[in-house]
Amino acid sequence: MPKLYDYVLSGSCYKVRLMTALLGVTYETQAIDFYPGREHKSPAMLALNPLGQLPVFEDYGLVLRDAQAILCHLANRHDPAGTWLPRDQRFGQVMMWLGFAGGELMAVSAARMVSMLGYPGDLEALRAKGRMAMRVIEDHLSDRQLAGGIWAVGDTPTIADIALFPYVMLSHDAGIGHEDYPAINLWQRQVRRLPGFVGMPGIPDYF
Amino acid sequence: MSLTTDQAALDQWYVLGAVSHFPFGTPVETGLLGEPVTVTRRDDGVTVIGAGRSLPVRTTYNHVWTSFGTPARDIFALPEATEPDRRWLYCGGVRVAASGLRLIENFLDLAHFPYVHTDILGSEEKPEVAKYEVEQRRDVDEIWATKCEFFQPKAAAASDGGQISQYMYRVVSPFNVMLYKTPPTAPNRWDVIALFVQPVDETHSIAHPFMLVIDPTSTDAEIIAFQQMIFLQDKIVLENQRPALLPLQPGRETPTRADLSSVLYRRWLKEKALTFGTEPRTDGVAAGA
């Protein structure tokens, strides 16, 4: 059975939990005491991921790190129809948003760690970067909606939506509200309606 | 921001974190009651500096406690702390943009379980809060709610099914609260789950959940993850409550019978004339009157 080394408050681990739920993939989890225990930096976890980060996902004898890579793996191995990771001209765009979700958008995650857990860091600078990332998503989704679309890429949900969703939604933990992002609000309601959707603490089902 | 002048708030003991979470030798900046404080852990103990002076320090229950004033009582008694088979878990401080009093009141509330902790601490099919008892124990100056019962689909990390959980709540000071709850693995004893709130300012708090539990099977990571999951489900609600400051003025919020513990808690805060983290009254009644 696949295994997720998981931390319940991690938006990156949530990407994997959400994707497996949407695909109906059953898996086991091992809770890692990320905070306050810093277990992701323990020798046992560094042996699995020398970067000392979560999530780590084991499947088919592979040990995978990086939430975006794991999303690709899940779509590749568990979505034979190929709708979540299309191989046509949408492929490049999906990859572009995956890179963004693991890159610029992680400023929201960093701001959240400072704001919520007291990690060291320049909160205002991180928030500013987080808002810039949110603005890029808002502008893109706004264009998509003006063109009659809703998803980040193409006419169906892809792993790009799943990669973007968690930290967009957790931005309130970083002190970034959603008042300025109407296109994001419209999009996030569609994500929540996906069959099999699961929430996480801070992303309640009752919205 | 500056140190509050609310004497009732000043004359209390406050937790600044678990002792083990402070690094040796490196001062840690934090805040209490509107004032910056610096905690330094050394081999020979912990010091806390605030408002230009050394503050009193206790390390009771392996937490760093301090006070700006003169607490009338020592830190509360916790007999369970001497039981050898209990696991001590320090779940780590979480910052919440809310009044510390709102955090305590939310902790006392049973009625939100089915809606905020759906399918974990409560079920939308069984939302009823059964009648429970509340009392102010004047000898120890604590608020107790007893004979609380609630159906819980997943009461704790070690649960493998639903149970009717028995609860007792105990408010030991305005910003420190704990609950006693039947553990899935030892129905004749009580788990202790405490919430120590560090009021940084009137609308920002750091919650320090602390658990003394009987659970021979779950890993530390599983128990801490369960507690953090629950608390983060509360956080989004707490940060969106309005007014942000706890209203003590009659008529500002309307309690129901399920809110008995909250009613007594607010009455007790009024009796203490505590104002820090409360909404300014507009009815001309002074705090403590």
C-alpha cells in the first residue's frame, strides 16, 4: 500500500491527501511531528528525504519527495484516463503552474509559518511576496473566467488546480484575506465541489 | 502597544511556552499583556525580562510561567502530574489573532463540536448538548463544569470508533483552562488536556496546548497531530468572531442553556474586574461593579 509521511497542518502534505482522495487511492499515513518536534529533520526522515521536507510518499517501491512531483506520480500511475495530467498541449501549462505552486506561492507558506507558529522570518516581506503570487493567480483565473473557463488549465480540473489550492486557501493563516480575489473565490468553490473532496484544518468543508 | 494597566490581568501567572521548546543560551523575544518579554533558558534555570525588570519565573509542569504583578495564588494543583503512566505532550505554541478570553470560551464550548470538528469530536446527527452542571469553587477560585457528555465519532488519537465521552472542564485562571475527558483506552480514568493561553495583546494570543494522557498505543506525533488538527479547526473560527474582544455587557451576546459554563466564566471575569481582552462597556457600568 502507498504510504504518506504526513503532517496534518502542512498544505504541501494536503496536496497529496486531496489528490489521493479525488483519485480514490487508498494509502497509509505515518504522522511526523513537524512542529514542535522537527521530526522531518531526524536521521530517519533525512534518510528518506535529504532535503528534510514533507511530504514523502512511497509507492511502487519509489520514495518520492516534493508535493508537485508526487501529484505527477499519482496522476501518472492512478489516473489511466489521463485527465488530471493531460499529455496534449495543456501539459506545458500544467507544469508551469506546478512550478509556480512549489515556487512563488510558497511565500504564503513561509509567511504562515512565521505568523502562526512563530518561525523566524520577515513577515511583512513574505506577505508582500505572497500577495504578489495570489495576484498572479487571481489575474490568470480572472482571464479564464472572462473566457468562460473556471479551471487553471483547460476545461477540466488538473493537478495544477490541486497544487495551487492549499496555500491559496491557507493564506488567511498568514494574514492574507481573500477580499481582493473574487476570481479565486469562484474557482475555490468549484474545487470544493469535486467528488471526493476533503478539507483540512483551516480549510473547512462548511464554507 | 504597552503593558496593560489592568491589575486583575497583571496579577496572574502566564505560560510563555514549554521549557523544552526554549533553546539554551539564546534569548527568545515574545510578548505578554501588550509588553515585549525576553525568555532566556540557561543550564541553571530560566529568566524572563519584561518592562525593564526581571520577572518572577516558575517552571511548574515543565512550562515557563511568569507574572508582571502579584498573583493571589500559586499555580494551580494538578494531581494527575504525579501519575507515572501518563504521557506528557507539549503540542507547541500556535498564534491566533483573537482575544485570549475568546480562546478559553471556545475551549469550554461543547455545542460547536458537530459543526467545527465534524465527524471527529461531534456528529451533525447528534448535536444536542445534554444538561451539565457548573459551579464556582470559591476555596480554589476555579470554575468547574461537570457531568458533561457528548457523542464523539473520534474522541482522541487512539479511537477506533465512536463513544459517549464524559467531560469535566476546569478554568483555573482567566487565561488557563483544562478539560478532563474519558480516554478510549482507559474508561475509568481521565485524560487531561490543558490550554494555556499567552495573551500577547488584547487581540493576539499564543495557545499552548498541553496534554497528560493515558494512551499506550499512539505515537507522540499522532497525539500532537490530533490536538493540532482540532485546534487549527478552531483557529479559523476564533479569528472570525466579532466582536473580537469578549463582550461582558449584558445583551451584547445571547447565551443559551448549553452556554452555562460561558455564562459563569463571564460572571467570574466581571467579579475579578478583568478588562484585558474584553470589549469596552457602553452602559456606564464599571468593571467589577
